[in-house]
Amino acid sequence: MSQLLTLAAAATALQRGELVGIPTETVYGLAANAFDDAAVARVFTAKNRPYFDPLIVHLAAADQAAALCTAIPPAAERLMAACWPGPLTLLLPKSSRVSDLITAGAQRVAVRVPRHPLTLSLLSLLPFPLVAPSANPFGYISPTQAAHVLAQLGPHIAGVLDGGPCDIGVESTIVGFDADAVVIYRDGGVSREALTAILGNDAIRANNQTSKENQPDAPGQLSSHYAPRKPLYFDEIDQGDGALTACLQEFSPEQVGAIAFCAPFPSLPPAHQWILSESGNCAEAAQRLFHGLRLLDAAAIGAIYARAVPDQGLGRAINDRLRRASRR
Ligand code: TXA
Ligand code: MG
């Protein structure tokens, strides 16, 4: 039966090829031995995740990246020095040490050093790195507490290492490196403003590939993702309230819950409104986002409404997750 694990028990289970829920500063991960293909395959099965969606490899320290990659561009070196341990994932050319299962056949591997002290201790106990996608069934809301992992993946895992609620609350930022620019594939825990401050004059651009359901080169970009089971209606900032109107055509106000930034929506009853940050702080809002979505998904309502938060700092990652959650 799965349960909360000690560090030693988590290490033993991983060495046996089992799966363990691990805390990170972003969201909880579903970890397995990155050098054991059978264990990696179990991750896909447990999440019901398609094999075309590749996994991030988690390292104990930046110097372990060299064995997994054939080259580390100067911009990547600077980002590692500034952001690791922390919520930044780098796409780097993979070495033969990384199996095609992990990268879904792609030539780049995603790597990061997470910042949670328990998981860093775990990684330093183990003779291998850990693959760890977010510990949720494929397409569902990411977990930010140990209880979220046990509730959804309990039967598939040896247990969870409980590191408390996640500090950041949204996944890592994912970047890759073109000849002339650092490309952002997923907005996340390191904001674009922070990347710009680190990279100075280096060009940064957003990945403008349109997402296709089976495009392995578009990380985290599957169009429908992070989604509750209830329909989520989403309005962009400053673009009217067409989604709210559409929602209220389908559902009575009492049947609608909401994710609100700093104050409740006046046209909806306050009972099922989850306020992200009363002081309007995007970092606090990010931390509270996924837990709020889970509570609303479990509440006695029929639909969820959300409006974009300011598109700055971690607000960009929040908006990205809400936008994807609204697609189905
Ligand atoms: O914060 C995070 O990144 C969390 C914690 C647990 O570390 N992990 C996470 O993993 O969000 P996951 O699998 O839920 O999302 C990682 C995204 C996937 O959408 C995948 O498509 C992309 O990263 N990705 C991973 N490896 C890739 C690769 N080699 N090439 C392109 N995209 C990749
Ligand atoms: Mg995920």
C-alpha cells in the first residue's frame, strides 16, 4: 500500500525500479531511475501518458549534466549558474547515456536541478538521476501537495516523500538554445523578466511553433493540459467577458465556481470563488493556483470560470496553465 516514505525508504524503492512521488519547489514529481528503462516505462503507464511526451531528468548538481549531454552552450552555462538548483529546465543535445524512451526519440534531453532540500538529499543518495514528470494523471492538474499525489497515483507508487506544499506552485520554465537565441518553450517558475536579467543582451524568444498533439519538439505545449474535469471558461485580460457570458448561458451562477486574482467576481456568488492573492501578488497566486483548481473540481458546482491575471512575472505561467485548462 502506498504511503508517506522516509528518505531511506524512498531511495530503496527507487533502487528497486519502483516509482516514488517527490517534492520539488515547483510541483510534485513522479520519480523513477532514469537509467532503468523498465522503471521509466512504468512512469508512462502510471500517468497514462503517451510515449511521445518526453520526460525531464532531475540531477543532484549541475556537474552531472555533462554526462547526459554532448554540448552545453555558453548561455546554458550562465543559466545553470544563476538558476540551479531552481525552476528552470534546459533542453540540451543528449548523449548516448540517455535512452530514447526518456526523450521520446528526440535528440535533446530536458534536464534540471530541483531546489527542494529533501529531493536534493534523495538525489545525492542515489547513483542515478531521476526522471520526474508532474505526478498527476496525464492532462490533469499538477499536484502541489503529497496528498494530491497519493489520491491520484496511490496504487501505482511505492509512496511519497512529503516535503510540504510546493513553494512555487507552477512547473519549471523550459528553454532551448538556437544558434541565435534562447527559446522559451514553457513559461514557469523562472519569469521572462528574470531570464532577461540573467542573459542581458542575448536574444530571448518564445517558441512560436503551433502545438500538435503529437509533436515531441513542443514541450509542455500540448494544447489541452493542466485541466480539471469540469469545464473551465477562460477570458483573456482586457478582452471582454465572452467566456463568462457563455458560461452563464450554460450554468446558473450558483453552479459556477471561479479562480479570481485578487477580488471575487461580482456577478458570481462568493461561495465557490478561490482568491489567488488578495494583495495581487503573482508569486502567491501561482503557489495557490493548482490547489484552488482541485478544490473547485471537487466542489458541488458544474463549471469553473477564470480570467487572466496580469501577464508579468509568474502571471504568464498562470495564464498559460489556465488557457490550456480551458481547452478540450
Ligand atoms: O517543474 C517541473 O518541471 C516538474 C517537476 C516535477 O520537476 N516536472 C514537469 O514535468 O512539469 P512534465 O513531464 O509534467 O512536463 C515536462 C514537459 C513535458 O510537457 C514535455 O513535453 C517537455 O517537458 N519535455 C521533456 N523533455 C523534453 C525533450 N527532450 N524535448 C522537448 N520537450 C521535452
Ligand atoms: Mg505535467
